[in-house]
Amino acid sequence: MLPAAPLAVVPFHPDLAPAFGELNRAWIERLFVIEEADRKTLDHPAEQILRPGGQVFFAMDGATAVGTVAAIRVSASTFELAKMAVDPAWQGRGLGERLGEAAIGYARAAGAARIFLETNSSLANAIRLYERLGFMHRPPPVPSEYARADVYMELRLDSPRTD
């Protein structure tokens, strides 16, 4: 594994909106199919994520976004960790963990009691990352709007971690 470069994790800036879409489209199109729910979020992150009180974070190598994640406000007490993507050339360097921690920290600071995510069981490395971040497998409370989502995980923010 290569040593981690001194990368910055920064919040959304309008100039980075294209990178949010590009990074996510690359992995979704490689493994799945872009769905309507993807288009809505990827094409309009400011309206779909920031306006309701969420945030998008980017891992930056200088002026280049090499990773991203969204903390989407679902309600006053709930956020969704969504649209995590790291450029394949940068994977294995801890960027996913740093991005996940930024999203969790944002949700916690906003007073959320929980943050959840939906993913696909074929994404074993991502699932292990989410487990390291403290997410627990749970039954989904409602059907997913994503056809590819067959794993639901949740992290309670209103109780201390026990690991």
C-alpha cells in the first residue's frame, strides 16, 4: 500500500459539482446502471443535498477531486451517507474512511440521531469500510428507491460506540 498523500477533505463548492457527478457515474456505470434517483442527486447536488441541510465532501489532491461523499438530510434526526466514490487510482489509501468520517461528523454536528446507507452486497470492500466506521446491518425500514440496493446499514449517533 502506498503511503497516504497529504490530501485535504473539503466541503462542497460549486466548482466541484461536476466532479461529484463524474466520480460517482464512473463506478455506478462500471458496476450497475444509472437510475433516476442517481440522476436527480448527481445532476443537482446543491438543490438535492445542500438546500435541505446536507453536505458534500471531497478528497482533494491539490485542485483535483479524487473522492467524494454526501451527507443527505432526510429529516431533523436522520441523515443518509450516500454517493461515496474514490477514484480507482486513489483507492486503498484511507480516503473512503476519511470521507465517511467527514459525513458522519457533519450529521452528528447537525444533531442527527442516526445516519444510514444503502449499498449492494457485491461491494464487499465498501461494506467492510462501513462496518469499520461503526455501521450495523439492519432491515430496511422502507423499500429502497434504488433497484441495486440490497444492503441497509445504520449508525446510531445518539449512543456511544462500543468497539
